Amino acid sequence: MTPKHVTRRPLLAGTIATLAIVVTAAWVAYSYRQGDAAASVAPAALPQVVVSKPLERGVDSRLGFLGQFSAVEQLELRAQVGGTLTGIHFKDGDIVHQGDLLFTIDPRPYEIRLAQANAQLETAKARLVLAGRELHRAEVLAAKAFGTEQTVDQRTADQRTGQAAVDDAKAQIRDAEFDLEHCRITAPFTGRIGTHLVSVGNLIAGSRTATSPTTLLTTLVSLDPIYLDFDMSESDFLTFSRDRARLKGGLADKVEIALGDETEFARQGTLDFVDNALNRSSGTIHARATVPNPDGLLTPGLFARVRLVVGAAVPALLVPDTAVLPDQSQHIVMTVAPDGTVVPKRVEIGDLHGGLRVIRSGLTPNDQVIIDGIPHAAPGAKVAPQVGTIHYAATGDQG
């Protein structure tokens, strides 16, 4: 009994020692695997951002304004003669051409007046012929001593009176013809007509010199070309003036235009007027460009952005506009330091060129600017940067 009990103890001790070695080895292997997994996961856990150096490119100096279109020609159509309106010969909002018939006024009163003037002319001519014959007869009698010089003078005066009556009748005819012609109101130039403000059958009040109240019939504005009016601030005007003095150029300068729903400045006009004084109350000076409008899309009252080039191209740094963040009244750009730390930098911005924002100051050509992934880039945080590229859009200039 005693020997069997002694031999079982060493066997149990050996088994326990073997199990301990196996467990220790397994734990060491598991620890190594966990360490490797942690080492591989750590870099991937950092936020991913795309960085690039600012794009270096020559850009010109530009001034931007907000302008409003106005018609080159605009008028209120009013009748020069009175009468009953008998016809409206256009549709509201139509494009009408010079000479197109717009309104007609009852011509019958003026036709009667013209007929009366023609009758007066015929009467005056007959009297003039009679006065001429009587003058001739008086002169013959006076030459033969059968008449007096007083009679000749009287007949001469009668002839002159007859000639004056003829001239007056002719003037009455021209006056009546003028009134009759203006019973037909035509378009003085090509443009877009407004709504008619009177209806057929209305009694129209007319006046040639507008010395008495007249009836407004409609309005008409020209469309091609069209004016674009805008105001320059005092500082912009000084920049503009200095540039023009340096270049010794006139006002025949090109302006670039973009409508409210356009991102590209695809339209062009010619700056042809700058006022001769600044407005004292607003501190601005009025300027105007003439813009072609062959398709009639531009209409008076429409707003547009105006861009005026005022300087030669100079080197500049450009970054995507989305990379520039507002910071109260200033702007910042997020950059990545060599150790992967996010560093914000305050910058001074300029215009948009090729879809990119000009950075006037605050960046260096070697800064790594975050161009994608900005929401994940907190100042002072570590990020995993990936190299990207900034592209310049040749036709995407904005202002």
C-alpha cells in the first residue's frame, strides 16, 4: 500500500508542471499577437486628410461690383393728338420693331380739318389770281393816264394779302396732315413693349408739347445693346484711376459679367462711362458699361456681377475655396505640420481665379494645406495626411 501511494505523487506534479509551461507559452503567443494587432491598427485610427502645397500661378488684379441693367432707350408713349382710341396692334410684352403700328386714334375729325384746310387753300389761290389780274389792269390804266398810282398801290396790297392767305392755307394743311399722321402711333425704335394702359374706346388726351395733361398709353424699352450700371467705392475708384493713368488707356475697357445663376463670367461689355464726381452722400462714383444683348435675355432691372481687370498678372498662391474657413471677420486655412499635427493659419484672401481662392498673405509655398477632410482636422490633433493635387480650372473664373 505504501509504495503505490509514493509513485502517484511524482506523476501528478509532472503533469501540473507541463500544463503550466503550455499555458505560459500560449499566453506569451497571445500577447505577441495582440501587440502586433495594436501596432497595425494604431496608424489607421488617425483621421485621414488630403493635403497639397498651394498652387503658384500668376493672376491679375480685379475689382468686383454688383450692377443693374438699364435700357439704352426708354420712353413713355403718349398721344400727340386727342380722340377716341380705335385700335391696339400689339400683344403686351412683345418685341416690336421700329415703325410697327401700335395704336390708332379715330382720324375722322382730323380728316375733316384737312379737307377744310384744302378748301381754304383753293379759295386763297382764286383770290390771289383775281388780285393779280386787277393789279395788272390797274398798272395798264395808270400807264395810259387813265388810272392813278393810288389804285395801283391798293391792288398791289390786295395781291400780297392774297399770297399771305395762300401761305396760311398751306400751313393749315401741313398742320392738319401732322395731326392726321399722329392718329397712327408707331414704335420709334426696336424694343420690348409693356402692357397697354388704355383700352379701345377710351378718349385719349393728347398734346404736342405736353403743355396739358396727356394720356399714358404704354412704355417701351430698347434691349440690344443694354446698359449695365454700377457704383465704385472711393478706394476702388482710386485703384481704377491709378491703373488707367499708368496704362494711359481710355475708358474703352472690357468688363466681364456673370448673372445671378451663372458661375462663369462668360459675358463681356465695354466700360464707356465714368461720372465726373463722387456722390457726397454715398462716397461712390457711378460707372456704366454697354453690353451686347442679341438674344434679348438681359432685361432692364436685372442684377449681375461685374468684374473689371485693373492690373497685370503677378505671382500668387491659390487654394480651393473650400479650404478657406471663416473665423469671425477673418479667415483661416488648416495645414499639417511635419509631425502630423493640424496647424491653423490666419490668411488674407483675394478674388477667385480658376475656381481657386487667392491667398494674399499668411501661407508659404511649402505649407501642406488640407484640401479634403477638413471636418476631421481639429487644431492640434494628429492626422494621417495623404498627398493630393490642386487643379486650376481655366474657364471657371469667378468673382
